Amino acid sequence: MEKKPKKKYNIFYNEIFNLSSVGVKNMAESYFTFSLGKGKFAVSVEFVREVINYEKITKVPKALPYIKGVVNIRGSIVTVIDFRELFGFEGDIPEEKNSIIVLEVKQEDSADFVFGILADFVDVVTNLEKVVSENYDFGIIPERKEFICDVAKKDNQFVLIMDIVRILESIEKEIAEK
């Protein structure tokens, strides 16, 4: 008889949300899911270019603390951002055990912006059902909560859907002010 693995429950999200008190919207959309610290996050598949194993990151002097540096991916220099640090989370695993999710954001009046984000674990491309939530705190530091555009549910666990465009706009503004 095959043993089923024990189901892990994310205490972080179960404390913030009561799973039985939220309604599920009917519409499911495709997202790429991944873990940062103890949280489960997602980005729209339209932004995901590829996922690579961790590569040595070259530090950039005087960069913002969450901008880890740059990597060379097949001749292209790609900035790597640590969203755990951006959101104020502690990393559960050493940086060199992370994957790098390479994202591409289309720009109307300039070249597309390609960057990488560190992820503790990468999951899958999946359809997520968004849930209605009155609570938009999510346990994230207050000045970063606008980076989350929706909440979804997957396997009885909440997934926070990131607003990649808003995150990039905020980073650009922070760099300009520096």
C-alpha cells in the first residue's frame, strides 16, 4: 500500500485568513506559482520567460538592498531581485539553493524589461481560482501590500498574486529617489 505524504499547512496564511470564510470567484486564470519564505506566490504566465538554476550573482555597488545584482544568461545581462527582501520576509534556504525566475514585462515606449527574481521553490503553471477577500493586509509590510493584486486558492492554501507592473514602477521610483 502506497503511503500518502503528510499534507503541509502553511501556518502563516492560515492565521491571516479563515479558509471557510472566503468566496471563490468562478474565473480561473493561468499563473506560475512559487514559494518565497513561508508564502506561496504567483505571477501571470504572460510574464514568465524561463526558470533557471541559481547562478552566481555579480553584486552591483550601491544598489537597493533587494537588488541582488546581475547574472549573464546566454549573453544577456539580467538584474536579479530578491522579492523576499522586498516584502520583508526571511529566506528559508540559502540563496545558492534558489531558482531564478526570469520575467519579461512589455514596455510601450522602450525595450521590454527582463529581470529575474529569486524563488525558494518553483512550483507549476496552473489555473488559480481567485477568492474574494476583505482583508488586503496579507501579513506584508504596509508599504508593500499594493504589490499584491489578488488572492487565489490552490490545494486549500492561499496564493498571493503579484502585480509585477506595479512592483517595477515602485522599484523605478525608489531608484530615481536614491
